[in-house]
Amino acid sequence: MIPWLRGDAPFPPLAKALKSPNGLICAGWDLSPERIVDAYGHGIFPWFSEGDPILWWSPDPRMVLFPDELRVSRSLRRTVARGAYETRFDTAFRDVIEACAAPRDGQGGTWIVPEMVHAYTRLHELGFVHSVESWLDGELAGGLYGIALGALFAGESMYHRETGASKVAFASCADRLRSRGFRVFDVQVLTSHLEMLGCVEISRAEYRQRAADCLDIPARFL
């Protein structure tokens, strides 16, 4: 069982998170900017489906990219070198999050429900959440969004409409994080796609310590 939290009760200790499903730690509360920022500061993020209560997670292990360790494949390097994609930051946030929220092929729904779109759009307006966009011939072709806290950037979702667009956005994001002094690019859970880009798994305990250290570093995404 997990606790149902109300009012200003603190998040449970991360050690209380379930092993199955991996990382589920509590339910309830709201998606106010203060609540979400507090969650990420504790190594926790919201993730739930339409009709579910708000669920909060902290998986173990956690997948991250250390920006200096980005691996760019030859095909991605060629895509970047051709210069077909233009990278922009925070020029079409709403378009990016709505595209990420759209159901993908083979999926029956999305976890980026309207409440999440509203919450992260509000965080974008407050300067916490940013979009990285790949543009092709003046059209938005792919991108990603995530939340920046100190020297931690927690990626939330990415999408593409054109081949390579999301990978270009990811590589551009990692390059910006490296150049701006960010220490950790959190991508949450393991996928083979992200592993090929240099992402690695670390324990929840290590992630929590690294995230806490990042909060004291005054890095700026823009």
C-alpha cells in the first residue's frame, strides 16, 4: 500500500517506494507549481493516466545522462552536419507538449493528460520548464520538454514528425546543458534508444544525492 497525501504533508522517504510497480511512492495532492518543484527536488515526479488519481514515482534504478558523456552516432552526426534542422528553445512550448501528449502508434492513450499539460505550461510560464525544438523548413518537426532546477534538467517527453528530429533535439539539449554547467540530465527510465545516446542507470540513492547537489548550483538553461 502507498499513502494518500493531503494538505501540506511531506513526501514519504524514497525507501518507502514500491518495488512493483517500480518506484510508486504515493498518491493524491495536486499539480501546483510548488508541489511539482518540491517533488523533483526530492527525486520524485508525477505520472498517471486519464481517470487515475495523481501518482508520484521515484524508480530504482534511475536513468540519466551526464552531459559530457553524450554519444552521437555517425548517422546522427551526419544529420546534424547537414544542417537541415534548426534548433530553437522555448519558441513553441505549447506545440511541443501537445505533440508529446498525442497518442503514439500502438498506444491506446497518453500519460500527458490535460491536467499535466496545464501544470507544465504554468511551470513554463514561471521559467522552470523549457522546450527544445527541431525545425525543418519553417515547420516544427520534433522536440522535447523538461524542468530545470539548479544544475538538474529532468526531461519529460519527446516526439518527432520527421526522422531524426527528436534525436537532434536531445543532442542539442545535452550540448546546451553541458555548456551551461548542468550536471545531470534525468531521463527517468531505461530505453534502448536513450542508452545508445550515452544514458546510464544509477541507483535511486545516488540519483537523490546528485539531484540534491545540483539544486545548489546556479545554472541557467536560457
